[in-house]
Amino acid sequence: MKDTVYITGHKNPDSDSICAAIAYAEYKNGTGEVNAIPVRLGELNRETKFILDYFGVEAPALIETVRQSVEDLDFDIIPPVSPDISLRMALNLMDTNNLHSLPVADENDQIVGIATISDIIQSYIDVWDNAILGKSGVTIDNIIDTLSANPIIMPEEIRPFIGKVLVLAMEPDSITDFIEDNDIAICGDRRDVQEIAVNSNISLLIVTGNSQIDEDLIKIGEEKGITVISTPYDTFTTSRLITQSIPLNYAMTKEDLVIFALDDLVDDVKVKMSQTRYRSYPVLNDENKVIGLISRYHLISSMKKKVILVDHNERSQSVDGLEECEILEIIDHHRVADVFTGNPIYFRNEPVGSTSTIIASIMFENGRRPSKKTAGILAAAIISDTLLFKSPTSTNVDKIMLERLARIADLDIDKFSIEMFKAGTSLVGKTPQELLAQDLKLFTVGGDKIGIAQVYTMDPDSLGEMKDDLLKLMEERAREYDYSVFILMLTDIFDQSSEMVVVGHNKDLIAEAFDKTLENHSFFAPGVVSRKKQVIPPITNMLSNIHNMIG
């Protein structure tokens, strides 16, 4: 069975993050070694939606965490049993399948209880009176199955078994002192005892040792509506086994059930299990139908999820629960950060303008040609991340890969770029919340936390109407997440410049780092389009100098 591997970009994904994950999943699946699934950690921005729609590519599934859930565990897939089956049948099922518990469900597979060996054993330990069959609602089918019996008389309307169980092992003259209406009588092959039984108003006669009864007695039994069956067991064994015909519903646990759903996190499951003493717990699917049982063993033997990170290698930018996963690979073009691994991994980090450039290189280096759609989205991601080579992070390698991918995708680069940037950079209808979430990255410089959101636009003046609301929200976020500085870069793609909107207690220092002065929380930065190469370095120098002076 192939291992499932999740391939994910960073939070607040941009086009490069999404397209790289999709393309690398295609590459890994082509090796036939793993089942690679591309996933995303946030909503798609307008540009990425345009790219995927343009090339007809399905968006990766959205996930919030890679922490293990019940669905990830190899729990016991056990179809539920009916509450009407006999205790004997339940025990046989447990023995055959090496189980200690059985989930019990109604005709719609909705959980009604759980039956354990302990439940059944406890029912035997309990002192049952001889009217237990009637109290439990036992059926003739259960009795026949439990005793491996053959019917001799089966009335159309079977009388209820509400009397006591009576073994007719006494002298015939004494039987009438004990036998009562609706009793269940057990006897052997003595005709005189059988005759007393069928002439009484009993509900069921069980004849042991495969014995038969005479035709005249059968006729009497039919007239009285008595059910008569014959079992191969002797009288002692029959009297011992008959209580095992009691329906499971009578002995199972019905109250205070502890139930888990497929999406319950394993950490939460562990806590609940530690507070209870059950051996197994029912598992329900999305339709609340019983699909199996989970036990502590499954938690102990669980395997870590496997992930591949693309376009990032910082824990703060990665998926929740990353520390619980096995990281197999990292493909990135950013600085080496703080993702730790337990084992050596394949780590490829290159100073190029786009992770998609690296993914394309890997494909071509291994003699693989991406599909036309995949070549298209890789080309689009390179255009996006390099701003069509206007970004200072762009390299000649990016250009070479873009041209090669464009030929495969039959793509007019200039025409497509204009369409893509127009679709992705329009601010019309956007809220301040959407702008700040669109492409937000976190950086730590010394002890300062810096948040930098970047929005590309071909119409920067459209920000004016929402600037006051935007500043208010930025200040709230800075306080909430303890940012020393929160910056929004409003980048004009073709003018190669950015308006820097800044809040935070170090906001004036940011302007000084660029030899600028803040006016209404912003300053103009010509030629600045890259956070990594043009924003973080001068901020780092400025803050480091301040810290050194203070120190």
C-alpha cells in the first residue's frame, strides 16, 4: 500500500505556493511510489483562482491541520450488529473475528449501544430468575439458532414467551404442581411427560436429544397453538444454553456511551479515553453511522502523517500540527528558517524567483515532461512571483524555465500576464480584512515580530476610500499578535514601486530605514517590490543598530 503524502505551501497561499504544490504532486505521483495529495492552508486569492480556471485545474483541498484524527488511524472496521441477535451469536462473532466488543445499531446504522465480552459475562454472573426469557423479549428465531433446533410445530401466531423456563425432570404426577400458562418446557423422549406438556397451556416445548413426539401429540399441540422444537443437545446443555438466546439489547451498554467521529483529533480522543475505562469505542462517519471501533491500541500504533513543504520552511507559515508530522522534503526559494526534522531529508533551496522554477527544474532533470495544464500553472506562478521579471529576485533560470514551460502550454506570455495581473490585482470590492490576509508573511528580527502583507495592483489609487478602516484594522492586528511593526506593501507591478502603509510602535524607524518620513502612516518607496530582498534587509539593519545602541 502506498504511503499518503500531503504536499503543502504556506498559509495565506499565493499563486506560487498553490501551483508548486499541485505540480509537485503530479511529479511525485508519476514515480508510482507514493499517493501525493496537494493541499492548501487558506483561501485562494483572485489571481490564483484566475490561473486555475484558465488552465482548468482543480484547486487543492483546504486543510486546517495535519494533526492526527480518528480517520488517520487504522481502527477496526466492524459493521454494526442488530440489537436483536442472541448473546450466543454475538459471542461467536467476537470469537471468529478476535474481537472484544461489537457496535450495535438500529436499521439505519445509528448507534444504540455497544456490547462487550464483559457485558455478556456480567449478564451470566447476575442471578437471573427462570422468567428471564420473557423479560428480555426473546424470539423463537434466537432460541432455534442458539439450540441448533429444528421446528416441529410453528404456529402462524406464536404465543409470547412470558412464562418461566421449566425442566420437566420430575415425576409426571409432580409436573402439574409446577407447570403454568405460557411456560417454556424442556423435556426428553418420555411420552408421558410430553403429553402432560402439550396438554398444558405452555407457549413452547423443547424436546432434547433430537427426540420426536408422536403424531397425536403434535395434533394436540397444533390445536393449542404451542410451538414445539427439537434440539440435538441433552437436557442439561439445553437448559444451560437457552439463556444465550436472550437478545443482545438486554445485556449491552446503552447509557453514557463514549463515541468518536472521524474528524475528532487524536489528542482529544486520548483525553476522553483516559477518563473512561471502556476497552473499545464506537466510531461514526459523517452521516453518524457506525463504521467501527477504536481502542487504546490504535492510538499507540498510529503512524505520523507525511508531508512535503513547498515555497516555505518556517513553522509560523506552515500548517498547524507540523511538529507531529514526518517531513519528507522541502522545496523552497526563501531563506533557511526554523523547520526542524527528526531525520535527514531532501532539502532543495535555490536563489531563484519562484518555487515553481525549482519544481520545473526537478521534472526536466529527471526526464519528465509536465502535462500541458501543469506547465501552464507553473509558468503562471513564475510570472506571478517574479512580477514578469520585474522583481529583483528574478533570475535567468526563471526566464529559461518560463520559456520552456510556455512552449509546452502553448502560452502567449505577455498577453496572459496582462490578463492575470488585471484579474488578480483589482481592489474593487475587497475589504481591509481580505487585503491583510491575501499575502501575509511573518518575520522575526531580533526580538521584534514583523508582519508584512503585500498586495499587487495596477490601480493603487483605489486604496484611498478604505485607508482609514485599513489602518484601524492593522493597529488592532498589531496589538493582537504583538507585532513591533505591521506593514502593508501596496505594490504597483508596472511602475515597480510600493506604497508602504505602516503601523506599530516602531513605525517611524521603518520610514527612517528607507530615508523617508511617514505621512498619514505611509511613505512611497520607488523601486521596492520584494519583501525578502528590499524590505527585510534595511529593517534588520535599522533595528539591529537600535538594539546595539541600547545595549
